[in-house]
Amino acid sequence: MNSVRRVNNLDTPKYKRVVLKLSGESLAGDGEFGIDFKMLDYIASEIESIKRFNIELAIVIGGGNIIRGATIEKEGIKRATGDYMGMLATVINALALQDVLEKRGIPTRVQTSIEMKAIAEPYIRRKAIRHLEKGRVVIFAGGTGNPYFTTDMAAALRALEIGADVVLKATKVDGVYERDPVIFTDALKFDTIRFIEVLNKDLKVMDAPAISLCMENSIPIIVFNLKKEGNIEKVILGEKVGTLVEG
Ligand code: GTP
């Protein structure tokens, strides 16, 4: 899984500045909890493959592999408390990702929405943009810094703030389906779909506030399978991979 692909120098990226949304779950690999370091290294290799196009890359990382506010609410923890715990979990993931990227020689900066200056930089929009312009991968941790908002929402918000061309939503399925493809193996996949359809059909792409924000501000989302090697590179080159949500 770690091979570095050779790309044609003539290949030109379709996007200049992108936000990649990585769920915490993706870091858990085939497990459900914690960080699978093989998976983390695979993700780093996929990211390395697109950095070679000189695109500007920001990553919003989730924390569901460690704690999920909405889930522990059922165990009697207040939702807001659980969400703050989840925000801390995203910082753990961000530091792990930073480390594996830097091991590959990719310069990174972690910014947190909640100040914890001994650990990472605080989120400062203009500084984040400066880092991107200097070729650093910026990892945004801490979600939006507010409970009741998901890290999908953080991805949409940060994408707008930094003027990204697209949000890349990395998932474990090949795109957006009419029904859950994990349960219904015959479910049909959309190549493209409009935001309003996603909302009306309640398709589980991102949560509704994140979709609405992208819709209102006309920033497309591409949903694709991160586990298929080379997919992210194809997405960046504009090849038809996953599902494009727009309109
Ligand atoms: P430029 O000077 O614009 O090129 O950016 P820079 O990030 O290289 O410079 P800066 O002096 O801001 O940061 C140097 C290092 O310190 C980087 O690794 C930053 O991530 C880190 N850093 C900067 N501010 C903070 C902070 O508030 N907290 C923590 N923990 N690290 C910080």
C-alpha cells in the first residue's frame, strides 16, 4: 500500500486549493477504535501522492475513532461535554497525522479551533492561508470549536474561510448511493447529485448543516473511497471518481 506512484508530469490538477475531510474512523482502519498505524501510513502515502502536484491542501480531521459526542450521550454524558471530548480527540488524530506526514518530508502545521498553544497553533485564518501558500499542509483540529457541530461542518466552514475550490469527503464507500450500500448491496451510486436532492432525500453524505453551507456558497463536495489506492490522486486530476455534489 505504500508504493509511491509515478505520475505523468503533464498531468495537471483540476483544483488548486482543497480541503480534505478525513473521518476519525478512517484512522481506525478495519478496527472501530483507536489509530491503526498502518492505515495512518497509507493515508500519508496517499496525501504524499497529491502534494507532488503542488496543490494547496488543508485537512479537517474527525475524532470518531476515539470518542463520539452523539454516541456517548446515550451513556449519560451530556451532549456538549461529549462533543468537547470529541474535539480533543481530533487533536490527538491531528498530531498523529502531522507526525507521519512530516516523516515523509511533507511540511505541516496543526491549528486548533480551541486554543492549546503548548500543543499546536491556534486557528488564525490568514495564517492558515499563508501556510498553504508556503506549501505546508494545514491540519485543522478541534472541529468548529463548538459543541453540536460536526467535523463535516468544520470542513465546510474552513473550506469557505480559506477559499478552497472543493471539499473532498473521504469515506469507506465509493460515493453517494440512493440507499446505504453497506446494507443494500444493489444500491445505485450517483455520479453527480445536486445539494438539494441530498437534503430532500436525506442521503448520508455529510450532515445537513454542512451540506446547506456548501450549497449556499456553491462549493462542490466530492465523496470518494479513501481505501482505494490512487483515488485521491484521480480526484485531484479531475477524473470521474466517487460522487460530485454540486448545484
Ligand atoms: P512563517 O514564519 O510564516 O513561515 O511560519 P512558521 O509557521 O514557520 O513560523 P512560526 O514562527 O509561526 O512557527 C514556527 C513553528 O512553531 C511551527 O512549527 C509552528 O507550527 C509552531 N508554532 C507557531 N505558533 C505556535 C503556537 O502558538 N503553539 C505551538 N505549539 N506551536 C506554534
